[in-house]
Amino acid sequence: MLVVLLLLLALSKINGEESDGQCNYNKQTLQPRPHSVSISEFGAVGDGKTLNTLAFQNAIFYLKSFADKGGAQLYVPPGRWLTGSFSLTSHLTLFLEKGAIILGSQDPNHWEVVDPLPSYGRGIELPGGRYRSLINGYNLQDVVITGDNGTIDGQGSVWWDWFSSHSLNYSRPHLVEFVDSETVVVSNLTFLNAPAYSIHPVYCSGVHVHNISVSTPSDSPYTNGIVPDSSDGVCIEDCTISTGYDAISLKSGWDEYGIAYGRPTKNVHIRRVDLQSSSGSSLAFGSEMSGGISDVLVEQVHLYNSHSGIEFRTTKGRGGYIKQIIISDVVIKNVFVAFSASGHCGSHPDDKYDPNALPVLDHISLQNVIGKKIRVAAGSFEGIQESPFTSICLFNISLSITSGSPTTWECSNVSGSSDLVFPEPCPELQSSKSNPSSACFALSTLYGKASAL
């Protein structure tokens, strides 16, 4: 499949055609809805103090009646609209006008506690349940959250304090979460101060996130930006994300629970994004990846002021795979480590995992990369002895290391190919580029030449 994907991509560019991958599946989804109401019609008050949870719930319940009549729009006018968690419905557009701010309540009693996700078996931070996200949807179709650069602010500082002081009884909520939903669009908004993740599509198909800004403070603990999780057909484009931990992180379940659920994250296209991560990685894969991650194309990205630029994480007991990943046309600036892949990263949900469930990391292509002010190392690749990382392909990469360290690459239990890479990678990544079995190197070269046309 990788061969076909890359060949079609290269041919389309050579022939002067645009290849949008997953980014062209729903060009029609932002059509106006035939019915629209304002949240103020349901008694909501935008003073930043009045709790409007019931108003949001009543408005959406009313709008459900239009699902078979072309759908409806819930309009949020300028103001500061305080609320607890609420659920959306199918064939709905939530539209935030310029100057509209939805504020997450800082009272945990306004956030419902729900069961853990089946592919995780427990809350990601604590055993047991988890707080429901501020705006959420379950088993929905055709849902849009958009606006004229309105804002969704989770007011997460209290959650960060509770997390850091170990005062929580349940795992923290996210800003927006869709579960088991299809045809989801999130666009033209600003997301601030998420308690944990900003946008979390899980078990979803057809997700398009574009033209959004995401920000959490650099010292906010384990706050992530966009987290596609066991989802298929995801497009993320034209976004600016700055978070305390990972800016974009792809996941697919945790150990035996993710293996049993068996739903991978696949067919993902990420392009034209600016990513910053204070303590994590600008772009991360895993470490919860037990359902598998594959067929991911990342291009035209700017990664800066982060602990690491691109990171692949897994460990024994995860099972699953990370494979057929193409990352191209990247600018990295002011990070400690440009590339990292670790087979010894992450904890386990409980003691029921199978230590013999070995993950696979294979056919990873990194190409057309310029890195400046790389402070510690170009790359660190630490595979698993019983399941080495294979077919790591590096092509047309130039990195400027500021530390002056003679050891700019660290490798163990890894194999791959490289060409036009500076500084020169470790011997494990220097197998002959003329080797016909090194298909990923040949495809990397093909894609690189096509991109330059």
C-alpha cells in the first residue's frame, strides 16, 4: 500500500495535479444550515459568571428535531459564556461569532464523570472513570464546530493544580472530544487552556481540523493539542499549536485494551502546521499505540522551541505497530533532539498486560528536513532487542547542532538507509542505498524528487 500511495502522490505532483490525500474528502461540509437559533434565546447570559450549561443542553435538545430537515446551527454571539460539559447532536453546527468565548467551569461538579474508553481500560491518568469533555459528541454524524475566530477556553489552571498536587479522583477532561462519530469538522476557532487535550477524536472517521489556533502555557502539565486516537481519515491543516506537552499526538489504545479493541489510527494527512511543545514533542506517535498507527503523510511543517521535533514512542507490552509513515518538507528550529524513536517509553495501565506483546516500528521515512539550533542531538533511535525498528529512511536532511558534541546520533536495535544526511547518521542507518530491498529509500527519493517539481 505504501508503494501505491507514494507512486500516486508522486505522479499527481509530476502531472501538475494537487493531491490532498484525506484533506479533500469533505469539501461540502461547511454549507449553511437551514435552521439557526442563538444560545441567548434559551436564557443564556454571556457575563462570564452565569452558568449556562442548561441553556446549551436545552438548545441542542431543541435542535435535534431538525436533524432530518437539513440540520441546524447553534449561534453563540459575542460574550463570555460560562458552562459545564454538554453534548452535541448530529447534523449540527456550533458557530462562535467573533468575540464569543465559551468558558469551561472551574467547578468539577459541572463536569460529568463517565466510563473509561474501552481501548484504554481506565482513565489515562488515574484508574477508573474520567471527566467528560467540555464539548463532546457520541455516535454522531455531520457535526461542525466553527466560527469567526471565536474562542473556547477551558480555564484549565485549576485542573493543572489539582493534577500536580495529586488531588484528582478521576482523569482530567478535554476541551472537545468526539467518540465513534463520522464527518466531523473543527475550524476557524481559538482553543485555550485545555485541562488535558484540546481536541480528541477517538473511534472516528472523516475528521477535518483546519485553521485553528491552540495554546496552553508552557508549564501546563501534559497538555496536548490535537490527538487523533483510533481514527481513520483525518486531515489536520493550517493550524498553529503551542502546548505544554505534545502539539499533535497520534494514538490508538493502551496495551491489552488497545489490542483487544483493535482499531488503528490510519489514513492521516497533516500539512502546513506550526507546532511548539515545551516538554514533549511537536509531533508524536504513541506511546499508546496498541491498535496500530499507519499510512500517515506529514508535509510542510514548522517545528520549533520544543523538547523534541518528531518522536515515536512505544514499549514492550504495547503490541501494535507504527508503520508506513512519510514526513517531508520540515523546518525544525531550537529543539533539544530533532528525531527520536524509543522502544522503552511509557507506563502500563495495570499488571494484566502481556510483556511478550512486542510493537513493530517499520517503514518510517524522514526527508527534506532543515534543522537549525538543534541543541543536543540530531537523532536518538533506541529499538527493542526482540523487535528492532526497521526501514528507517533518512533522505536530504541537514541539521545544525549547537552543542558541539561529537555524538550527534545514537542508535541501537535499529536499521535503515540514508542519503544526503548531515551530520552523518550512525552506521545502523547507513545501509547501501543501492540495495533493491531498501524499498523505503527508493520511495523516499521518488517522493523527494516529485515534491521539488
